[in-house]
Amino acid sequence: MKNKKIIIVGGGQAACQVANSLRQQKYDGSISIFCSENYIPYQRPPLSKKFLSGEIDSDRLYLKPDKFYKNEDINILLNSYVQEIDRKNKTIIYNDKHKMQYDSLVLATGAIPREIQTEKEDLKGMHYLRTIDDVKKIRNSIKNSKNMVIIGGGYIGLEVAAVSRAMGLNVTIVEMADRILERVTSPVVSDYFSSYHEREGVNIMTKTRVEGIEGNGLVRSVVTSSGVIKTDIVIVGIGVIPSQELAKSCGIEVSNGINVDEYCRTSDKEILSAGDCTLHPNFYYKKSIRLESVHNAIEQGKTVASTILGKKIPYNQVPWFWSDQYNLKLQIAGLISNYDDYIIRGERGEDSFAVFYLKDGKICASDCINRAAEHMVSRKIISEGISLEPEKLVDESRPIKDLLN
Ligand SMILES: Cc1cc2nc3c(=O)[nH]c(=O)nc-3n(C[C@H](O)[C@H](O)[C@H](O)COP(=O)(O)OP(=O)(O)OC[C@H]3O[C@@H](n4cnc5c(N)ncnc54)[C@H](O)[C@@H]3O)c2cc1C
């Protein structure tokens, strides 16, 4: 493999994992990572949590220290945007005129925030949240703000709300759907988080559409279907779209993401893909899905490395995710969509309980709030297809781990 050249496009969680796994598996050819950002690969989850609150600084975000790339002979090119792939000549074109050849190419291009369609998009004080630079700007805006409007009641919006309340801002969440977290969880968990945020002083407006954003250089108000809300800062958190234009423009199959098989191969077998940008088959739910999670980026990164090195190990994972809000750690296992019943372990109004979602009597997903053990056990139950009587799951007289014995 000494003379082989691997190029990775994107410098996030998945890109870093691919490079790391290649070296761990003794690949000794060249690796180049092209990243359009000016930072070595970093974790995004703290951006809406402890980095936003100022509890940690950017040094703590990096997935690997600078010296890792030197020691492992990984060529990392920052501020380097790959704009074209010439598949015939196995070459990428970056920063307008530079070219580099590859033997294997990995697309780990992630996702970008979905933009809100309003006329005034360049008002100061209006923000999206995806990068370190975004958070630096948000923190600056917060310094001069009293009132914040968050558009979108998903995980990122709710995490920003929790941090911003602690910083003393008046926070309003505007959500178009009937309830917050509608896309990702059940009404029972949405209601719980709604009540929690409201108790913390967040104003939540559901079934409310944004009709405009007004200001004069500086954002001043958000016009909604339920009235005008005065504000100093707006955070837009209405989801992301996969970064797939590069793949699409060179004829690789894309749909809602770059289409890959269980080995993370795209429709061109020399080109692989991992992370938020992929639409991939999920063994457990028997459908193609696109995930925006650290776990998926890491596991697909490992799969890509194995595939390049000729080991056929399919990606075969139960999805999981987490969200931190106030003193609550929510951990989600599986996909909460196609369940026909649910049961609760613990008291749902308290700061610690677990919701197990059932399909045909078997656990297919769970939401665990400050219940790490229940989360771990439910991942095992789902991945191994274990059947348990629901009465046993709710019986708190036995530790959850004992159920697996
Ligand atoms: C605020 C926030 C909070 C989150 N919280 C959680 C959480 O609590 N738990 C969880 O599991 N997940 C969380 N996530 C999601 C998680 O961070 C992502 O799933 C993960 O970062 C995906 O990694 P990735 O490598 O696929 O993509 P990314 O991290 O998006 O990295 C892609 C990189 O590729 C670069 N790039 C794109 N196109 C090109 C190109 N043509 N040329 C060069 N470079 C390019 C981009 O600039 C970017 O740096 C959060 C995300 C955000 C934004």
C-alpha cells in the first residue's frame, strides 16, 4: 500500500476517523485531508453546549492534537475547498486551480444548516450554528442582547435555549410544528421537554410560522403567524442539508444524501463516503436513512477504512444520539418513528426516567433521561433482538442490567 494515495474531502468527525482508522490498521500510504474550514477536525456537539456557554475553550474541541497529524504523517490542508472531481483521471481540483490525484477518494463533507427563506438574510444578530466561527459570532452578539428568538424547536434550538437562559437572556422558541422535537421523538418526551423549558422561563410558540425577519442593519424583530416578537438576536436551527453537490456534479448517485452501500461505497467504487452526508442502508430498520450523529460519523469512518483496505466489514449499527439541556442528559437509541406502544421506567415528571418504544412487543427505540444504564441496555436489546416482558422493564426493584442475565 506504500504508493497508494488516499484523499479525504472534509475535515470533521468522519474525516478524522477515516484517517485514524487507516493508520490504526497499518495503512502506510499517503493520506491527505482537505478541509474548507480553518481548524483541524473538531467536535461539534459542544458548540451548542459548553463551548457556547464559555465553559470550555476551542482547545478542548479538537478531536486530536496538532501533533497527531504530524506523527501519523497525515497531510492536512486547511482552508482548502475541493470544488471538482475528475473521476476519469482520478483527480480532485481544489482552491480554483490546484490538482491532486487519488487512488481512493473519501467524501466526508458533512452537512450545512438549512437556510430560512426571508428577504432580509444579512442582518447582524442573525445566526446559524454549525462551526466554531458561528459560535464566536453568537457569543459576541449575546453580549449586547437581552432577548433571543430561536427559530426551530429541535435539539440544537433547545440546547441553545438552555445555555442562553443560564446567561440571563429572555428566550422565545418559534416552532412551526405542533410540538417541539416532533421530527425525532414521541409526544410524551416532547411534552416533558416543553414543560421543563417553560419552567426554566423559555417561551415556546408552536404551530407558529416565521413570516419575516425585520431590522435595519441589526435584527430587531421576527414576524410570525402569531404576532411580532421583538428581539436582539435570532438563532436559526431548522435542520441541515447534506453537502452532496460535489458528488452530484461528478455524476455520483445522490438522493437525500450521497447514496452508499453497507461498505460505504458510492456508485463509483473508488469513491467512498461517511458521516452526515450519506444516505445509507440500515440493517435494523430495513431502510435507507441519513443520520446526523457523532456515532454514525465514527462508525462509518471505520467502515470506510476497512473497505479501502480490502476487509469487507459491513456497517451495521443501531443509531444513537444524545442531547444535553440544563442538568438533563437525553440519550436516544434507535429510530423513534414506527413504534406501536411505549412503556416508561421511572416517573415521567422527574429528572430521571426512560421511555422504551415497542414494535410488536419488542423494544425498537428508547429515550433515556439521566438514565445511562437504561440507554446502554436498550442498545444491546435492540442490536441483539432480545425479547423482554414489558412488566420487567418497568420494575424498578431490579437494576436494569440484571434483565440481561
Ligand atoms: C451544534 C451542533 C450540536 C451537535 N450535537 C450533537 C450531539 O449532541 N450528539 C451527536 O451525536 N451529534 C451532534 N451533532 C452532530 C454531529 O456533530 C455531526 O453528526 C458530526 O459532526 C458529523 O460529522 P461529519 O464529519 O459527517 O461532518 P461535519 O462535522 O459537518 O464535517 C464536514 C466538514 O467538511 C467540510 N467540507 C464540506 N465540503 C467540503 C469541500 N468540498 N471541500 C473541503 N471541505 C469540505 C466542512 O466545512 C466541514 O468542516 C451536533 C452538531 C452540531 C452542529
